[in-house]
Amino acid sequence: MNQRHKTMTREEIENFNPDKNFVSVQDKLSEYARTKPESTAIICDDKIYSYKMLDEQSDKIAAALHKICPQITKESLVLFVLNRSFYVPAVIFGILKTGAAFIPQTPEIPAERIKYSMKDSKSPLLITSEKIRQEKCDLEDASYKIVTVEELLSLAEKENLSQYRIQVTSTNLAMCLYTSGSTGNPKGVLIEHRSVFTEGSRETFLETLIPGTLVIDDIAPITFVLFYTGLFGAVYSGLGLHLSLEGDLKDLKKFSEQMYQYKVNTIIGIPSFFKLYFAYASGEQLKYVMHLGTGGEPLLFDDAKKMFEKQPQLRIVYGYGATELDAIAVYKIVSKDTEVFSNGSPFFCKAYILDEDGKELGVNQKGELVMSGPITFRSYLNLPEETSRNLISLNGKKVYKTGDLAYWTENGEIIICGRADEMVKFNGQRVELPEIEKALLNISGIEKAKVILKKKNSGDFLAAFVVSDKKISTGLLQKELSKTLPPYMIPQVFVQLESMPVNQNGKIDKLALKNMEITFETEEYKNSETETESIVCNAFKKVLELGERNIGSHDDFFKLGGSSLGALELIMELENHGIVLSTSDIYRGRTVEKIAESVRFRKDCQNLKQFESECRKKTYKVTTAQKFMLEEELSKSDERSVYNEFFICDFGEKYNSEKLRAAADKVVASHPVFSSVFSKNNEDEFFISYHPELTKKTELVNLTEEELEELRQKPGKAFAIFEETLFRPKVFVTEKSIYLFFEIHHAIGDGYSLGIFFPQVVSAYSGEELEEDYFYSYLQSISDTENSPEYKEARHYYDSLKRNEKWCDILSYDHSKTFGTSCCPVFETGVTTSELEKAEKKFSTSRNALSIACALLALSEITGEKKVCFSWTYDNHKEAKYSDSIGCFIKNLPVFADFEKLDTKEKLIAEINAQIEKGIYYSEYLDLFFDSDPDFDSYSAEIIYQKHVFDIFPYFKNSGIEPEEIELAHPAPVVLEIEMFEEDGKLFSLVEYAENLYTKEQIEKFVERFNKHLQNFVD
């Protein structure tokens, strides 16, 4: 490690003048782009970006921003919503070059919170990526314009925009960071360039804090002020910054490998992450790590000691700070020889500790810490009263009242020892507890609410105490809070009380709440049944410190108090038993049982890509849904195109046709189902297998708009089911526009799959890497379930529901009869979306369950039968590894209702909720036993109301392209299907039925009763 550096004295630090020799961070970037153009600036997603590349990309973004919004200039605020990627520094420096200040936000932040920040900041536009715009439809708002990074770069390239620069002074705004607010709304902290320069300039950052550093990794969230210590410190010092992706930060194996691969010698983050990282990483993987920059939560002596044992040369910069103080205000250098921990000495500011009357206190006298200096923020945005409360005058200087209690030690260092208000630090984030309490009180039925930070050795957690006259589920509370609060502010546990404890002054007794024993919500206890489940149960108990408490198969890690860092600790604990999992396995599985299922999958082959490759060499039986489609088409359609679907998307003129074709080919090649063919044996069993040699390349066709219109009338021909792949992509080029057209057979793609293909084409066009597709691994997992104990359990469950009785179904029809053509009338339900949301809250259920209830009630009324059944469509992309797979994952899950027993709305909804939950739980086994059940066809009626799966066209539209499904008059593909959808705040039903099986009068009668019952639920 290079030790040749100049360490500034305490006097130099306190008297540092940022206005002298000031250089903005964007000018420093451009300077290095001239003097060391090929030096590494950013390493992200295994790609290396030079200072020249970063400077040029940010120049283009700045120029494009000025072109589309020339009013952006000094003191303007511009908000962006991005995931961790190279786009983040490119956009930040692009905004800064326009003279404006930036506001960072991430997709995890609720849309309503982002919209509040847009309104509060008067940002003229919102910058995001194509992918986020597609996925986060609720960001759209008429009050502002959304522009993507791809659009900005495309505009700059198209119009040859290369540079735009407004020079700033040290007192101009650089950034506005929104933090939790005590008033119930987030508050914007305005930070000037002088603060950025003071903390980031080479003489302070590289020479004082992290001497000898070449590459930094900053793992702090981009909304957290600590992130900018790393980013701006790296640029001011000409260093490389390794920017880990979100997924990499949740995978300690990959993170450790990256730190070693890129020889990262300084990492900035919170102590609890470093505790896990150093426990996981080998000594070899830690050989380059020489510095840790940490803060945001206490650094424990025992944790630091274990880090030094792994890496004796380690040097820890332990900092205390706040957003208002640009991250670091007090710091201490900790080494293996450090015996006494304190928070350290002031960093480029002057510190005071005051009593309640504003008088300075001496050694060992506890008071409020206040600080002054060039790192102090300007003000809170649009909050003059709060600014005046926290920025006061002391000895003629502007000082910031931190709200932290502290005292001086004999050697002139500071020890922080608590808070004077209700702000807490949680997982490195600042959380104002009153903001959470206000959000809770906005939930219908809650009369009182109090939130506290509970202490636990395995990790602190937020606990919410509420008073309500009715039982409110944890799930509902979390769902409602997620609409306005970011994930880190949502409590891990909710306790419902009859009344709040109060102290002698009649106020809520916070001490009593802190001392109250909390029982985490658990599921119905069920003994673990396998060795793997027992290992996972014990890991839960150890990580969550649950002692001798019984943990069963249905217990949920996060409902028991688990957190994101706890998930990493769980993965490490399981690895001690030879079990390899990813964080997605923990988040998607949640329960002991589901996590253990992932373990079984990984035990067969820890390398998913290798396992998928092996699975693609095999032949598999088709699913029940595929079998139904293939049999109906082969037996009842002369044209054999009943299940052909046609889509065409207008990409406009800004796309290059050859590049678009290449992008489509790349997406097709990455999804094995597009290279799959069906076959049939002598026993009339259908199979699917992978044949990449038959993959169709995207055709490029030049034609006129008139010819395109003719093609719309007759877009394709029937597939040769057993001879070719069932997908035909084409790019059409006309004199007006460029179109991507594809024809797909429904047996290889469900609704969710359609929502993957087009956005991935846009991503591939932009040069982004595509996610892996594990479709054949999914088929193998289905094949593996037939002999599993869960299969027998699932069969027993559904046999107990059916009870060998006759259940009335609307679809008792003659199977020899042809379906006829498809009719698709649309009916207005008479219910608004807001009314439906109130009904969901009233019955603590989902709109899917309400729709199923109405279908069951309508069927019972029409037939006069008390025992009826219906089915609903569920998309089975339930495991993270399949979330980017294209294929037929849909399931039709039956629901049975015995109205002799279900005589109230509440009983009916409770029964449907239970059957939906069990149906999802057992969904992967349904194909196996319903496939051989002679009564299965009576459950093929469908009701669809899964907005996240089937509402795909708005998702496409947000990418800037205009999709269109080509509707044709053809034989009916379904017997009866009811699809619920929303439009302009109203709820509609589209009823698709086979005209030879049902009459118009029958359908109208059914819908009339369906609507009546839906209206009864919302009344």
C-alpha cells in the first residue's frame, strides 16, 4: 500500500476554505477526460468505462436536456429514477453540466412518493430508463414529462449534440436528497457545490481519508448521501469506481469475486454489511481490501476485531454524519491497534456541544451536537420553519442542530450517545418515525399508531403498535404502507393493541412499548418433514435468535423478523451445511418449505446454466394447458390456426431496421421455447423438445403501408404443429415507419411471456444484456414432482374439496360439438376502481377473489344449485429464476363453493382466499393429477383478474412504441373466459365464449347477475 501522502492537520481541516481554488466536480471529470482519457472511471456490470467515455456520455445528456428543456439552468432541480448502473453517474454529471442540481430516486420508492418529490421540487421533467418506464407504469403523470436516458442519447446522436456546459460557483446547488420527514412527508435537503468540493477534493478525500487507493466500491444506495462520498471522491481524485449492481450486493459470493477480480481496495458502506462480507469472504478474496469507509450505524468493537483478523492491514474510516452535513462530519481512523472506540474528530467543520439553553459544554457533559462549516447544507426545500429550527446562529456562524446527543472525551474526540428527537438510523438509513405513524393513521380503521426501533442482537427492526376496533392483517398494513413509504421504512412487525400504554403525563409510554415482548406473526405450525427443512428451520432460529421456539415448514422468514441483511446472513449459515442459495431464493421462497424446495433444485446442480443446458437435451410432456390447446386445434379446426396470436408494434422512425432485426434475433435466441417443437407418440401423448437448429431468424421485409394493411386482414398461415417452431418474427419497413411483427402460437407463450418479449427487444437494441431463461429447468421441476410427498398432499387436498360429489359448472357441454366462432362482448360492471379498492379493504381480500365470488354466486343463481365450481387463471412465474423465462406457465386453478355452508359474504370470501392460497401453493402439481382426471374439463371455465400479468399493453406503450394485437374472426380458442379490466377508473368485463356452446342471452343473464353481486360487495 502506498503510504506517501499528506495528512492534513486538525487546524487545516477546521480552516479549510472551499471557495479558494474551487473546481466543480463536473469540471474535474472533464479535466481528467483530457489528461488521462483512457483511465478507468467506472466499472459496472463487468464493463469498464473510461473518463473519456463518462465525460462524453454526460456531455450528450447535458446537451439533449438543454435541447428539450432549455429552461434547465443554475438552481434548477432535475429528478431521475434509476437502478444502480452506468446510467447513474452519466445522468448525474449530465445534469450538473447544465448548471442544475440532481435529485436521485430509485424504482423501489413508491410512485406516489416520487410524484410528491416532483411536485415539491418543481422538476421540469423526470429522467429514467426505458426498462423502468416500462415496468413502473404508475410513474406516468400529466403534470410532468418523462424522458429516458436512451431517448436523450439517441437525440444527441441524431442531432449531433456533443456538448453543453454552464459554469457554476461554489454556492450553487449541486444536489437535493430527499430524506424521511418528521411532518409526514419526505423533505428535500439542498446541498451546495462547496460541500461536495470540501468533502471530495483530492487533498481531503485521497490524502486524508484513503491514501493509496486506486479503485473504490460504494455500496450505499444512490439516495443515501454516503454514496456521493464515493462517487465524487473518486472523480476528484481520478480513481476508478466499481459500481455494484443491486443484485450483486445481495450475492456475497459474486460481490467477493468482483472485489478480488477488480482489485478494489476501498469499500464504502454500512458496518452490518461489512460484518457479513468479512465473515463470508476468504483471506485471498480480501487481499486487496485495505480501506473501509463506514458509518450510518454503530461499528461494534467485536465486529471490527474479526475484520482485522481476516485482513490485518485493514484501515477503517469510521464516520459520523448526516445528509445535512454531506455524509462525513466526524471521523476516526480505526486499525487493529485501536483500543478505544469513539466517533472521532470533526471533519472539515467545527463542532459544539450545547445544553438546553444553548451554552457550550465541557468534557464528559452530554448535550446536543451542533456543527458549522462549508459542508453544512443550504436549507430544506420549501420548509422555511424547519430550516430556521435546525439552522441557527452561534457566535455569528450558521450552525446545524443535529438532534444527536454527544459529549467530548478527554482527548478531544466526540462520542455520540443517542437522539433528542424521534429520528432513528436503521440499516444506515435515516428514518423519521412520525412519518411512518402518519402513514399508518391514514389507513382506514386505525385510531392510534406508534412506531419504535426495537433492539436485537441479530439486527434492529421497526415495530409498529396500532389500535383499531377491528382485526387488521399484517399483509394489508404492509400493502397500504408500500404505496407511500420506501421498503426500508415499512415495519417488520405489527402489534395490534386494545389501547396504548400511557405515562403519568398522559402521553404514549414509549419505554413500555420498547420493553413489551413481541411475538412475530407465524403461520399455522407444521412440523418439518425433510432433512433439508430441518436445516432451514435451525438456520432461521440461529439467524433470528429465536432460541428454543418451534419453527415449522410454513413459517415465514420475514414475518419472523428477517431483513435484507438477515437474508445474507441466512445464506451464509446455510452454506455452512453445504447448501447454496441466492437472495432471490429467500425472497421468493420466504417460508421454510419453499426455501427447502429451492435447495432440492440447487443440490442436483449448483450451476443453473449448466443444469438448464442438460435439461434442454431431454424431451418433456406438455402441460395440461398446452395439451388442451393442441388437442382442440388438431381435432376441431380445419385451418389449425385457432391459437395463433398476431402482434405488431410501431417503432416509429427513430429505430434502425437492421439493428432492430438483430435485437429481435438476440431475444429469440435467448429463449429456448422459440426454438422448441411439439411431437406426438402412438399413445396420443404430446411432448416438447429443444431444437435450436430450427430457430427462425427475423425476416426484414420492405412493403408499402397499403400492403401492410392487407397483411393485417390476413397476417399469417397455420403452423405445422409437429414440424416447425411456433414463432415467426418479422421487421416491416414502410415509407412511414418501422414495425416489429410476430406470430406466435399460444401453446408456447402465455400473457406474461408477451410482456417479456417486447421490452427485451428494446433492451437488446440498447445493448443491454438479457437475463437467463430457465424454461426447460422449469419443465424438469414439474417432471420431478410426480413422486414427491407434496404431490400426494396436493392430491389429497383437492380430493377432499371435491369429495366425489357432483359440482355444478357452467361448462357441461358436448365435447363432440364444434366451438364455432369466438364472441367477445364487453360489459360495464357499474363499479369504479375506487369502489373496488374499498371493497378489498373492507373484506381484507383481493379483487381476484371478489371476481371469483361473484362468478360463483351468479352460477348458483342461474342453475339453482348450491354446490358450484369455477376456475381462475394463475401465472406460475413464481420463482425468481423463471421470472425472465418465456413459455406456457399459466394454470387454471379450481375454486369450489358449497352455498349450504357459505351463507354470508364473509364466509365465502374467507373460503375463496383459502382456496386461492392453497391453489397457488399446490399449483405446480395440478397438471399431474388433473391431467388424468375425467372430471377436469368441467373446471376449464376461467375468470382472469391478475392485473400485473395481463395488463401488458400499457407496459409496452411506456417504451415509446405502439403495440397492437391483430384481432381476426376465427374458431373460438376458449369455451368461456371472463377477463376483468379497468379503464378510466371504471371496471369492465370482457366475456369471450364459443357461440355454438352458449347463446347471447345466456351470457347476458350470467353477466347481469355477476354485476349485481359485485355491486353488492362494494355497497
